[in-house]
Amino acid sequence: MTHNFKKSWLIKNGFIPEHLQRQFMGGLSFTMLVNYTESNCGPYKELLFIPGLFLINKRYHFMITKIYVDSTDSMSSGRSNWGIPKELAEINWAETGSTITFNVQQNNQFVFDAEFRSNPVKFPVTSQLSPFKFYQEMEDHSYVFKPKGSGQGTICKLKKLHSVSPQFPIFPEGKLINCLHIKKFNLAFPSSKIERL
């Protein structure tokens, strides 16, 4: 999902670290709901939020500021190898025909709930169209990397979307730009460039 939020609202509610708020440039925000049927960590699901672009070392970068996964192996790997602040949660993904439902709870507390309906028309999607790398910080280190992904995209109709603060951004505060379902999704994470802060 792609949303357009006010920059001032994202600085307060987008989980942006205080020391990086001046580097936040705004732009479109992205929410990804992912069902990995296989990975080096085994199958798992995740919910993540990217508030927009950051200007760091004179270059624009994306940053994942909030992310939930339902795998302890994925959480540990994401934190140690890419500085991604993964948190453990209970995540359910279900597909019935063209309808997808997705919900997240953490410690039996509601976080996120959504329902989508996919369009049958498909088109190719690739990360090569984006020039931006990711920048993350964790435990006095910075991590820079650029994932490579591809798949077959379809336009989705959003049927239901609900989240609660402070666990996740509140979507009525932003304007929905588009919603895609990417099938046969392949994503590869290269090694990070890791530096001490």
C-alpha cells in the first residue's frame, strides 16, 4: 500500500528516531504485508512501514521504521545482518479466491487488520525501477543495502483497513495512493555495508 501523509504527522507518528528527524524529507509512505513461503529463515510473515525518504550522507535512502514478523529466526537475522528493527508478533494471512485477509496481534493486543480483493490483470514489478538504497541504524552501527525484488503485480481494492497507535500508524491520517498484490514475489537481500556510528 502507498499512502501520502503530512510530513509533520509522520515525524510525530512514523516511528522516526529523534536524531534522524531533520534528515527526514517526506514523500510517499509504504506499508508492506508479506507472506514468505520460503526463506533462509524458513517461512514467515511480516508487516512493515516505510515513512518516506531520508537524506543521509548526501544521498536519499528508505528506512524501515516499524516491522513485525512471526519468526524468531527472521527477527534475529534481520536485526543482526541489516539493522532492521523487527519485533515478534502473531500474524495471520488467508486467501480465499481473490480475497486476502491479514491481521496482526502482539502479546494478545490488536495491531493491524486488513482485507483486500485482487484484480486478475497482472503486470511485471521489479525493484530495479527504484534508485534508492535502505539505511538502518541499530546498536551503534549503520547498515546500508539494496534489496532486489520482482514478481507479478495486480491492482487491489482495499475492503478494510484498521490499525492502532502507538503500535502502528493510523491510516485515516493519510491518503491512499494505490494498493498492489505482488504474486510470485522473489526478494533477495545482499550483505549490508556496516559501519560504526
